[in-house]
Amino acid sequence: MQGQWIVEVREMIHRISRELLGRQSPEGTWPFCFESGVMTDAYYLLLHQVLSWPKTAALSSIIERILDKQTADGTWKTFPDEREGSVSATLDASVALLYAGIRKPTDPALKKARDFLLAHGGVNRASSLTKVMLALLGHRSWSRFIKLPVEFFLLPVWSPVNFFDFVGYTRVHVAPIILVSDQDFYVRLQGFREVEDWLPASSRAYMERMHPDYFWTKEDLLPAVKTSALFREKIHERAIHWGENFLLSRIEEDGTLYSYMTSTFLLIFALLSLKYPTGHQVIQKAMDGLAHLIFPLPGGAHLQETTSTIWDTSLVMTALQKGGIFFDHFAIQKGMKYLLSKQHTKWGDWHFRNPCAIPGGWGFSHSNTINPDVDDTVQVLEAIAPTVRAGFAQDEWKRGLQWLLNMQNGDGGWPAFEKNTNKAWLRLLPYRDGKTIWGDPSTADLTGRVLSFLGSELKWTINRPEARRAWSWLYHHQRADGSWFGRWGISYIYGTWAALKGLAAVGVPADNICVQKGIRFLLNKQRSDGGWGESCYSDVEQRFVSLSFSTPVQTAWALDALIACHDQPTPAIEKGILRLLELMEEREPEVWSYPTGAGLAGQFYINYHSYPYVWPLITLSHYLDKYGS
């Protein structure tokens, strides 16, 4: 049986490929925006007030975007179909606009925002990071936070509980917060009283002076040591010095901390709390690095949390080659040269839990040199695989592959950044919004994607011990409805796609009960128009929540999984392909730009601007390859 839409699919593949080839930069990259909500824009605006940084045209464009994102109800949202608005996003944006003098408390739009906050619990319903922002500006007492004492830094990595039990991207956020809260530090900006009066009453806690409530006290950390006050002071000073060095040693060449905006935001406050002057070169360079994260958009510029250059470039290269562009094409070779130049050669914190591996992975951002991740490494290896098969880049391939294989967790799955980093005590931390970020457990999306790569590129089957252990992990983590949860995408379509692709690639038969349950889940979620659409609420509520429309990205994921599991096109596949072709023709902004990347549940979702191109191109290419003859 031949696919019904072969001619149309072939034409769309050519069209998307031409578009992507035309978007390559002179450096060989495909620079797409890593777009999230207004949090990073707001925090960048606040930094300008804190440091008395000169206003620029780019900042004016960022302000334009913040204003543009406010709804008619006065709120800001973290994803488009959020029913009422986001308490955190509304607080972040409002406070930034007030301090910058862009809005006054009496403005009708901010009155609406305040009414919304009062009706929805005020700051008590905000995220932990928003509460930290308010504390940094003196609107919330540090004594209201359950804290880790600064001496926590000094616990050795071999102890049952230690700072390196947090995953790396969490450590670089937690460390500056520990330092700032230890100093009870905040910056009092001009307009403080005006902002304080505007904030809902539940926020006004800056005058409170309760005793600090620590998760562990210093006595808990040193229970057997009877020390003098002088010795304790020395330990305290040593811990502060350790925390300072920890941060400084993880600053990338562009001045950002771990290539993230939010960690760099916290870094600057931590340095200020340690008496660094606002004009210090480290702070100056950090601000310069943040300025390079600004991406111009039609509705105003966006300060990205990070750049997605490695991820987008490797995805586009993979999609183009699957669509028929040969590895020796000029654009592919330019991209390959860039990717190879970004392979990691430094030892990062991942080495603590994985001492047998040598550097060789890839990171997410163009400036990332010490924080490689499994997802990007898999994608780069897939992107360069055709060139490697032709006899080039053998050493880089081997190093990358060895690093990837060494990252498999003891339970058989793959994490994102660090191996075997999922201790039970992290789940005891009393921050509900942080439960997905403290550690780095195995996930279905990463485990499935690695299996898919190992099966398709290395021809591994479940007879390989590594693949069999990964299959076992997926089998034991499938939900009752047949789905898998995807940590880094939205959400159950993403996880189920990755798992089914991985299982099919290593030879798990399509009639296996695990595979059949996954297929039934996807078929049950197919919309009447033939496509698939899943809301970010799935990530919040930990259950599948349907969108009112189909998205090209999620339709492509679901179809790609079904194509991998069927030797012949089914009616559901044909209906889905037709809808995907329609979506690629229509390109309605609401549908095209719906966020399908997950960062932090309920708070941070990503619209990858590359996704509506690469995932449909990959899926249409797989359809053509499998059913086109």
C-alpha cells in the first residue's frame, strides 16, 4: 500500500528545505529564538534599575514586548491558554514596569493586575523565583524562606547529603540565593514605597523579622563538633568564600553564569551582597553577556533565558539531510564545522558523578563549554552521522558517543545533564514548584531518543545490554493509559513519541503490549481534524489535557511515532498527514507559535521557533521514505 499524499509530501519537503537553507547564518548556524514568557525580560529591566545601566534601543524594544504581552484583563500568562493568567508572570512584569517608571500604580492596566493578584492569593501563590525577586528588592523578608545555611556548601561530595546532589542548572541558581539570604541582602530602589503600596497586602513582609527557618541548621550539619564562636565564624567565612569561588569558576566566556539569564541575574545580586561594586568587571561582563541574549521579534525584543544555537543547528541539519540534502552540501558542511568547534573539551560538574567519562558531549547554547547534555549530544551525533559514515570526523564522533553511553543511569534510563543525580532527600524539600528541577532523573523522552539514535545509526537491538536496560526502564515507567511523560516537551505526546521511536529502532516488535498501548494512546488523542494538540496544562496537572486545535509540532511527533510502528500507512496516519500538510500551508500564528517545550511546570514554557519547520520536515521525510515506493 502506497501513501496517498506522496506528491504533496514531496513538494512540502522541498518547500521547507528551501526555507531552512535560506535561514543559515554566515557562521553556519541556524539561529532561532528560544522564546518564553516575560520573566527574563522583566528581570533584565530590573537589573538596569539596580545597576543604573544606561537605557538602550534594545531595552526599549524589550519593554515594548512586556507591554504587548499584557492581556485585556491586566494579567500576563506563561502559556496562551492559561485560563486566568499567571500570578508569577503578572508580578514579575508589573514590578519591573513600576520600578522602570513605565507604568504608575494608578494606571488602569496595573489596577487590573493588582485586582487579579488580590483575587488569586497574591505573592503567596507566586513561584519561588518570583518570591526571591521580591526579597532581592526588599519586599519580602529573607526570614520567610526555608533556607539552607551557607555551611551546606562545605559538605563533601561523598556525604549522604551534599550540595552536588542538586543538578548543575539548579546549583547555579541555588548557590547565589544561599549567599544573598545569608547576608540578608536586598537593594532598595527609588520608588520602593510606591511599589510596596501597590503590592497586595500579603506581600508586605519586609518589616518582619522572624527567626530564620532553616531546612537544616548549622548544628545539624556539624552535630558532633563542639566549636567556639570564633571557629564557627571561620567556618562561616570559608563557606561564603567557597560559594563565591563556585560561582566565579562557572562563568562562561561571554560573562553569563552557565549560559542562563536567570542564574546570571542571581549572580549579580550575590556579588553585590559580597560588596562587589556595581561597576566591577565581572558584573559589567555579565550584563554584556545578557545583552547578547536579546533576540528581535515582531512584537518587541525578547531577552532569552539562553540561546538554543547548538540544538537548533543540529536539528535543522538532521531534518535537511532526512529531506534529501546530501552531507556534502555546502550548508551542511558549514553547519558541521560549527558543531564540531563546539564539542566540549573541558571537565564540568557532570564529572563528579561520572568519573569514567571524558569530555566529548555538546551543550545547548553557543556559549556553553562546561555543561553538556544528553539531548544535544544525541542530536549533534545524528546530524553529523552521514558525514562520519563517509569517513570524516571519526575522533569527534567516538568521543561524543563514549560520553553519551557513559551517561546512562544505573536504572537503565538517561538523564539530561548529570548521571545518577536523583537522591530521595531532594523530594523532601518544601518547595512544590521545584520538584522537577532539584535532581536529574531518567526521563522517557531522553531514554527514547537515545535508543532511537542507537538503533537507527548504530543498528543496536535489544540484544545489547544497554538497550535492554533502557527498554526495561521504559516498560516500567509507562503510564496505565499507555503514555509516557516527556520532561522537556509538552508532554505526553512528546514522551510517547520518543519512547515508541526508541523501542521501534532497537527492534521491539510492533505487537509488543508496551508498544500497542502507546499506539492506542496516540490514536485516542487524535483530533477530529486528523491532527494532535496538547496543552501546557498537561505539564501542570500531570495528565493529558487537550488543546482546542492541532499544532504542527505535536501532530508531527504523533505521526512520526505511528509511522515508526507501522509497515503500511493506516487511515489514522493518512488523515494526520493531510492535516499536517494543511497546518504547514495555513501557518496560523496562534497554532504555529504554541509553546511545545517544557522548562519548569506552570512557570516556564518555550516556543522553539525552529520546531514548526524541523519536526514536520523530519516526519514528512520518514513518511516518504517508508511509504513512497
